[in-house]
Amino acid sequence: MSPALPSGLVVRGFTAPLRLADFRLAAFDMDSTLINIECIDEIAAAVGLKAEVAAITEATMRGEIADFKESLRRRVALLRGVEEKWLHEIWEHRLELNPGVEIFLKALRDAGLKTLLVSGGFTFFSDRVARRLAIDYTRANVLEIVDGRLTGRVVEQPWGDICDGAEKQRMLLQTCQALGILPARAIAVGDGSNDLPMMAEAGLSIAFHAKPAVREKAMLAINEGGMDDALAVLR
């Protein structure tokens, strides 16, 4: 008899357990997935605009605002004039890794998987999170900062200006190609509607404390507990 799955773990479309060694890449969203906060909401809190920005963030993650790029531009524009020191304050005092993340990432590394952080958030945080978790590849947005203050804009990069759902999907596929593997050998983990395109490409999609639309489409949903609960179906 198979052992009971942890409470809050929902499996769809496959029979557990899967062999972790059959996968070669794991891709992760950052905000509210690897970490406990939505960084843009916390930046907005520094200037008393958290309610306004968080409302746009929540509607976007639920899929009620379909254009993620426009949503992010609207939110970033509200941050014009915020001092850069608040980014450091958030990193040092507000941002924490979600439960089970470090255990899960270690298990992936021990099994030989490469890791990818692909975020609609900002490189100020994603670069630091990636270093802390020894993540191999990253993609995120760059906040423009001039004279120690946010300008309310994001910086154009060689691949584009905003990492939305389509860019997350493209980055997953590009990384698979670079590794010489099929997307079926990738795992994708996220919580919001902009994670669905990359999750649809992966051989295993995991929703972590996700919005209803994401939970319903994921092959594995972790609705309670830590991310390491996924190891109950990955051996």
C-alpha cells in the first residue's frame, strides 16, 4: 500500500511516485513561490501605496488583468521617487524563503537537476535569492534607479523589457534547449496565472499555495505545508 500523501497535496494526471532522476531542470517563479512576499507590494508600502499596488497584483495573479506587461508598468509607475534604501530594507527585514524551499532545492541539486528562477519581479531581489539558493539560471526585470531613487520605469534588456508569462515560457524552453533536453524533463513551479504558460510546457507542473486557476491546472498542487512536500511524489 502506498503511504498517504501529506495533507493539502493534490495529484492530477499522473501516478505517484515519479523518479526525480528522470528530470533535468526545475524552473521556479519567485514572489510568493520561493519567497514569502510580493516584492513590488512591499516597495509600494514604503510610500503608502501598498493597497493600490497590491490590488493590481492580486487581480493580475488571478488572471483578471490579462496583460501582465501593462499591469507591471502601471504598478512600477506608482513607485516613482521611492528611495533605493527601501529595497535593501525589504531584502534584509521582510523577505524570507518559503517553508521547505531550501530542502526541496537541495534534493533537486543532489539528484543532478539544474535550476532556473524566472520572475515577473525584479533582479534586485532575484539575483540575491538565486545566490542564496545556488540557482543556476535567472531571468527577471530591472528597475531603473537614478540618483538613488526609482524612476517608475523598467530597463530594456536584450530579450525585452518585462518578463511576463510568454517570456517565462520562452526562457524555460530556451534553457531546455541549451541543456539538450525535452521540456518533458523539466519541472515548473508557480502560483500565479503568468506561470501557467511555462507550467503547461513542463513534464511536471507544481502549484505552490497558488491561485485557484493555477491549482486547477497543475499536475501537483501544494495547498498547505512546505514545498518539500513535493518530495512525497518525487523519489
